[in-house]
Amino acid sequence: MSGGGLFPGLTPARAARFAALPLRNLGREYPNHVMHLLNDAADAQTPRALHPAFWGSYDWHSAVHGFWLLARILRRFPDGTEADTITALFDAHLTAGHIAGEVAYFEAPGRAGFTRPYGWGWLLALADELRRLPQPQAAGWRRALQPLERLLAGRFAPYLAKLTYPIRTGTHFNTAFALVLALQYARGAGDAALAAGIDGYARHAFLSDRDYPAHYEPSGDDFLSGALTEALLLRHLLPPPDFAAWWTAFLPQAAAAFTPAIVADRTDAKGVHLDGLNLSRAWCLRGIAAALPAARQPALLACAEAHEAASLPFLDSGDYGGEHWLATFAALAADGL
């Protein structure tokens, strides 16, 4: 689902730069933004006790997609300088006992919606990336993760069944973004029921959209584009001619509608979301361009390059609010999903 040659791809230098951030942060427990429902006093525990596998990197979902990023880099560069360190980290975190602890957390009363749908989507993306790893050790990581993978894959259909309206916000609750991740997983895992459920929901929720008001984007803490995430989802579901027609009706002047977001303060954990927006827009624009006729691609690709250039230099800004997560979105912009 990467869009092939329209993505610049990971170079060894980029991979090393991107990997350095999760390798530094996945073993860092504090500060930690714990989104946690306490059922009783015994639930007041440390991040590592609550989440035996995914306790680092500021919050649960960032830990998960930090592992996704490292798995992608390990697959792309199995002999890279980071490979041994990545392998050791996965060996330490992705064990059957640790994942059993994660499953227990999700199955506790009141936690059915924990990290829904963003963290769910990233967990499935991690499972998909592990499935594609050829290293012998990856088989053990896949087996360990499988109970949590199955639990969250099974939660998507009931969730979509009661989601009367898609969530279009540019933050963690965005419906289309999570469904892009889950669709990639479903197709790779051969989960036809999940893939069909996503297809049906996406067509119902988004296919009739027209004349998107792009001038209302972005909001001040967006790291996703409501417009481009739904377009990327439909790009992966519709035949190219049908998608091109939908795109024309939805956002005919896309390249002119989007300009890179300005980040006023990269020490503000919400404000720095806009760096993520620039990078995720670059990813979406490249993926969308891949489904359009060649004559319509250059403007979108130039727009993607401008967005990437606006934020790529600031991944390692020195502030944890951005450093714990932005490299994942830089990898999406460079390499696709």
C-alpha cells in the first residue's frame, strides 16, 4: 500500500536517523502520559507495571508505533548498524508473558475503548510488519504478539457497527486513519471479514462526500488531515478510475488547498503535532497521487515534498514532546505503509 516509486524511500542515513529516536525512547519510562482508568486502588501502578511490553516512549500508542518503525527499518536494512540493538529490544519486550499482561489490561472492566481506534490500528500495523520480517527471531515475536493482535482485530467490527458517524478530527480518534492501518493488516493476514467490514463502512461513511472545505484545516493540534486520510482510505478500496472521479468531486484543487503548517513552538507537546501533520500529509498526498493518472501526479507530489521539507529537519529537536513519535510519521512520508 505504499504507492510504489512515488515514495522517496528509506536510505541508510534516514533509517539510522529515524531509528535513533525510538531506540532512545522505548526504554524511557518517564515522563509518561498515562491514559488509564482506575477500577480500584490497586490499579494505581507505574507504566511498566500496567503495560509490560509497551511502557516507554511517553505513551502506549507511541511505544507501539515506535516498534513498528523499528520493525520496518529492520526489514529494509537487516544488516544495518541498528539491527542487533533492535533485535535485542524486541526480544526483551515482545514476550508471551509481557503480551499476556497487555491483554489482561485490555480485558479489564471499563477498558474496551482504550486507545480506540488509533492504538488498535498501530498494533495491527506492527503485527503486519512483523509478519513481513524474514529474520528467524521474528517468528517468536509474532507468536508472542498474536493474542493481543487477535483481540484488537476482533474489536473493530463491533466498534464500526455502533459508530454511526465517522470521526473526522485530525487527532487520535480519526476513523479513516485507523482503518487504513487495519486494512493493510487485514489484507496481509488474510482476514477477509475484517477487510470486508472496513470496505463496507468506508463506502457508507465517505463515498458520498463532496466539496470538502479544506480551508478549515488545520486545527491547532492536528497531526492528521481529515480530508487526506479519508481519501487515502478510499484510494486503497476503489479501482483507480472510480477513485479519480471521487477525488475530483471531493477535492479538485488539492495541491492549492494545502500549504505546510507553521509550528510556532516545538516545545509545546500539542503545537508540535503540526510537524506530524506536515509529514502525514506528505504520506497521504504521495499515496493518493499513485492512484491518479500521471498528468495529475506532479502537483500533488510537489505539495508532498513541500510538507515533508517543512518538518523533516525538526525530528530530533531536543524536546521529548516531538522526539518520542515524529520519526514514525517521517517514515510513513518516506516509505509509505
